[in-house]
Amino acid sequence: MEVSHSVQLLIIGAGLIGLACGIEAEKAGISYLIVDKGCLVNSIYNYPRNMTFFSTSDRFEIGNVPFISHNPKPTRSEALEYYRRVASSWRLKTRLYERVESVENQGDRFITQTSKGHIHSKYIVLATGFYDLPYLLNVPGEDLPKVKHYYDEPHPYYDMHVVVVGAANSAVDVALEVYREPNQ
């Protein structure tokens, strides 16, 4: 059954920016809805399970909700818990696991078709991020089933020959974690 909803502001994306926009809409008394094709802070959820961020927790804070970490740098699981707490504290209006299929401008309003219905809004914020779009190298073989564009954890790579392509901190962390896994 298709559901129709009407708000002043539709925020597409329930990541950090989408949540921050929802908080500002709450403060201003604007009717809004945050939709996301995945879970709350879906990009962070898809980060490697053992990830530790390079920034301190205070750099991740939004909505005047303190982010307390038990480590010098926060972990993925701490960040996931923190953003759930932010969404709950602000009672943010979210509809998760709802994919946006189309947006149509009809003069003074937008009609957004989602996987669950229509949303009518006067304004739209696109806060979709970039993590779901892997940086492709356009080289032969990169579309093979054995090639992954996202790393999760080292266990599946035990006793395998692995090539990590990348030069940033994350690539180094992945390479070291996969190398050290048999010794744990």
C-alpha cells in the first residue's frame, strides 16, 4: 500500500549531514522527514567493523549532544551508538530502508516517489554523501566476484593472497589488519 506524506522539508540521507539538517528543522519548527535507503548513518554502519576514526570524538558531535569515547579516538561501534542517541534525543523523524526512486518538481512543490509511497514537500535537501560510490579504477577484472570495493573485517581473507589497492590511512590499516589476522 502506498503511503502519502506531506512536509515542508524532505531530507534525503540519514547520515551526519541529514541528521544535522533534521536537528535544525526541529529547532526552527519546520515539518520535515528524513529518508534513507539504508539504516541510520548507513555509511558508518558499512565501515569496517574494527575501524577507529582518526579524529577525536568532539569532532563528530552534533546537536549539542556530547560524544563520549572510552578511547583517545572513537570506534565505529561508539559512533553508531552515538548517532542513535542523537536521533533519539532530538526525536528525529526518520523513515529508514526507504529508497528514493524519483523526484519531480511541480512548480511550488516536489513530489518524491519512494519505495514505500509519495512524499510531498516544498523543499528538498540532498544529503546523500559519497561512501556508496566506490572509486573505480576502470581496469580489467575489477568487476570480478572476488573483487571487493569495501573492506569489512579480516577473517574472510585468512590464508589467502590479498592485494589492497590504495594509499591513504585506511588502506594501510586494512593491509596491516589482514596481515596480522593469522597471528591473533
